[in-house]
Amino acid sequence: MTNKNDLIKCHDRIKPFIHNTPVLTSSSINKMIGANLFFKCDNFQKMGAFKMRGAANAILQLSEDQKKRGVVTHSSGNFAQALSLAANSIGVKAYIIMPSNATEIKKLAVKGYMGELIECEPTLSAREKKSKEIQKSTGATFIHPSNDLEVILGQGTACKELLEKHSDLDYIFTPVGGGGLIAGSALAAKYFGSNCTVIGSEPFEVDDAYQSLISGKIEKNNSTNTIADGLKTELGDINFPIIKKEINEIIRVTEIEIIESMKIIWERLKIVCEPSCAVPLAAIFKEKKSFQRKKIGVIISGGNVDLSKLPF
């Protein structure tokens, strides 16, 4: 089991490799909701997303012998970039398995961060098979994008930083994809918040975490037809027990609500954010009557968006 000290040590360990990202507010958004919102902007994180935190912590926890042999992951998006940059910053080789249909912009980013890009068929089984082959041939350590305790602790440091600035938050909202961010945030709120509740948010189209909380076991998505491409992944056996214990509520939102909230973030906060990051704000709008006059933290998880494919 983790404790408060684990999160403090993790944060101290990764500080040289990450930004302590800004917290923004908007009086117009506050007025629309009837509450005070504080946006923790990890779209300003190195490589543009919170995943740099977990990637750096996972690599730094390896032995010197493991570091010499490198690290490997499979990811179609932000974790591919995060592990590439974190490994390069720490002086470790990174092998990145990406599906052939991943966007060119993300493939180029991996190469730019000096990760060795290995493409495979766009199925989970192909990704897993290829990463096992790389592990066998190189001795590299596999690091999962979200179902790894060191990754979870790293992701929790975004919430820890937010609570260090605003210790009296009533709620913190995060999106839910693979489960690393919400699990880490739940631990941070437990150790550093004062009666602070973490609430998850998911698109109806990929509501596996919502369904998992109801059934008490990890559920899979029946569809992945959502604009929030960062939330198509599923929970794992390391993060789900934390989520099950610490999270009581996940609010689901429609695709139209996600796009509308993304537009509001661009218009009112004047920042670039991915569709996935707009899901928490969409959830707050949906249930705003429940949060009147509350102080609410919102994790803006990333800003790696293809500007040629904006939905508005």
C-alpha cells in the first residue's frame, strides 16, 4: 500500500524533469457554473501532457542495470511521447511500439524526443506481442502507460501541486481513460486535501470506468466512438483497486457536451486543450446544480491536439 511519504518522495524525485504547471481561473466560467473553478494546466507540461510525470518517476525508480537496458511501452499517443522525452532526459534508451494508424504528428514527436519508433498492426494484441518481442531481444523494462504504481504516483503530483496552491478545494475533477490520473489524484486528495472529493468524468461512448464501479470488476468498452481519443483505454488491475476504494462518482457526458466545453476552454481560458481535457468541465456543467458555491479543481490533462482537426 502507498502512503503520503511515497507521493512526497515521488514529487521530489521528478521535480528536475517536470514543470510545476500554472493554475488558471476564469470569472466568466465561474459565473456560468455558479462555483469557483481552478484549472491545473498540465497542457503546459513538458511534451504537452500530465503523462511526463508518471513516465519520469517510473524510469527514475529503475536500477542502474535496468536503465542501461532501456524501457519499452506501447501507446498511440501521449505516453509514447512522455516515455520518449523522459527517457531521453534521464539518459535511457526508449523503445516505443505504436499502431500503424497513429497520427503522423505523434510519430514525429516520438522521433523528435529520440524514442525508437516500432510500428505494428493497430490491435492491442499486436501491440502486446511486439512489446514482448522487444523485451526479450533487448532486456528493456516494460512500463505500462497507466497500470503501474510508479506511473500512478507520478500522475498524482499534478493534483498535489494544485492542492499546495489551493488547499481548501471541495472537489477535484479528472477525466478517466486508463485510470492512472484519477487513481493518482485520488491518493493526492486523500493525503494532501482537506475533505476533498475526487470525481471522474467519461464520455458515454467509452464509459468502462463508470460500468466498472457499478459491477465491481473491470469492464471493457463496447465502442470507442468518441472525440476524446485519450480516453479510449481501459482500467487495469493495479489502478482499479485504488479507484474502487477512493472514487464514488463518475459523471458521463455526450460528444456534443465535450465539444461545447472544449470550445469554452479555448474561448475563455485562451489555452489549447485536447477533447479529453474538456470532459471534466462538461461533467461540471451537466451537474452544476450539485456544485453551487463550491471550490472545484479541474485537471487539464493535455494539449496535444491536431489543429487541422478541431471539432468547432
